[in-house]
Amino acid sequence: MTSSKKVQSNDTAVTVVSVMRRYGISALPRNYALVYEFLNATDAALMREFAAIGNAPTQSQLDTIGRRFFARHHAARVAEGAHARIADEFRHLVDLFEQDQSTLQNFSDLLGKNAAGISTTTAPSAEFLNNVADVLSSVTGNTIEKAEVVFRQIVESVQAMEQVKSELDQYKRLARIDPLTKLNNRRAFDERLSSIYDVDQTAVSHALLIADIDHFKKLNDTYGHPVGDRVLSKIAAVITESVGERVFVARTGGEEFAIILHGANLAVAVETAENIRMAIETATFRNQKNGVDYGRVTISIGICLATQASSDEEIYSQADIALYKAKQAGRNRHKIYDHETMLETDRR
């Protein structure tokens, strides 16, 4: 299998389903997620694995890749496992309540019978009353003991379901994280970007920055993919350090990153872009073991304000155009989207 260009948000589903049909991949949710990540080129190692399985992958091969790259948050396995565990705990609780109800019913029946016996006996003897008291004491003790056991088991079941909930919450968090850089992934980025244009929000004071590593293919070809992966991780760390942990940063493709600035005007967006660009330009990319210097690494950045677009697809497309202009102008710089840029790109 060979990767197509990065999937845009407006035709993601169509593209993913088309690829799945072309290669005979079953329409399972976990397969969809796997092909989605592959098409968006979020992990070079993942792309190599896909290329190795050929054009007719089996479900076993796909699941092997899924476990290897998404072992901690493979959607189907997490969801299926959580469903089974919760179902088991519910069945256990039902059994406990039925047993408890049966025990209480038997206790109630016994009390009723003894009460009736006492009331119908005109002059109960001391021996009769002692026997009744002994029976009631014994039965009451057993009933309380059983109730305590049931209560402990109910608490354990509730705790088990709380653990499942915690694991699902952890899955939801991890499912939005790029495994290589630990940044937000493309899925999380798409959701955050679309929220800018939600009906209950306004698209003012927001900006999108798209950054792409310059000549990254050459670096990969020269030093190999493991070095490329380390460079990606280092750049992710530099970007996060430059903008702060509260700013939304995502790895949206192979060597592409995106930064969404909330409450930012053009001046803030430009300042942020330049801070990132200079931080990466001055960073050192060197092998700590053998001292090999991989040379200077730079990035190009495209900027678009949310007010210049009417949807998440449009602002992404326009920031991408600005990025293209930055590359065209010599790289290692930023460009701001404007209408003239759009017209010139259309003419080209």
C-alpha cells in the first residue's frame, strides 16, 4: 500500500472508505481508525508497516499493526473489553440483588410465621419463647452477615466499574495524542479547529498557524527514519516550550504541525510564529551518543486568522496556502494569508 496525500477534513470519510474498499479491508471501526492514521501520515513507522503488508492485508495483519502502534488505545479492543467487563459486573450485581431479596423474603416469612404462632398461643411457655428467640436470633444474625457480604460485593462491583470508567477516560485522552511526539493528533486538531466555528461561538480573535519542517525528506534520506523521528520529537518539544502548555499544538501530518491561538490578533499570531521559527532555527540537533551533528533544521509557517474564513476547512486551506508561499519564498519564514495570495495561487 502506498499513502496518498494528507486527507482533508471535508473528504476524510469518503477517502478512508474508498481506500478500505480498494484493498479489501473490512469495514470495522478499528480498521477505519488505522487507515485514517495511515493516510494522514502521522507516523513514518506506521507507513512502513502498511507498505510491507501489500495490497491485500488480512485482518490478522491489520490487528497486529493496530496492537503495535495503538496498543494502549486501540479503539475496538478498549471499547469491546469495557463493554464485556461492565456487562459482567451488571450481571453480578443483578445476581447479588436477587440473592439478597430472596434472603430478606425468607427472613420476612419466618418472622411472620413466628409472630402468628405467638399471637395464636394463649399462654406461651418460657421454653417456647426461648426457642423462638433462639431461632430469630440465629436467623437474624445469618441475615445480617449475608447482607454485609452482599454489601461488600456490591462495593467491589462499583469499584470495578469505576476502574473501567477510568480506563475509558484514559483511552479517550490517549486516542487524541500522537504516539511519537505526544502532541495532539490530527483527530484532536480537527475537533478543536471546527469548534471555532460552532454556532454558539464567534470566530473572532482566533488564529491558525501551520508549520512544516523544511527539507525533511532530505534529512530522512540522509540519516534514516529513526533520526527523523527524533527530530520530530525535538521540534515538538521546542514548539511546546515556545508557546506554553496552554496553547493547543498538534502534529497534523508527517512533518506538519498546527498551532491554534485562541484570543489572538494578527500581531500575536505573527509574534508567536516568529518565536517558534527562531527557537527551532537556533536549536541543536545532535546525536547525544556519537556526537553527530544533523545540521540546522528550520521550519516554514503559514498564518490565517479565523475572521478570514467561514469554516474550519477554509481556514486550514488558507493557512496551507500561506505555508506554500513561505516555502516558495525561500523557507525558514512565515507568511500571512491574504486575498492577493489566494488569487496568485489560483492563477498558478
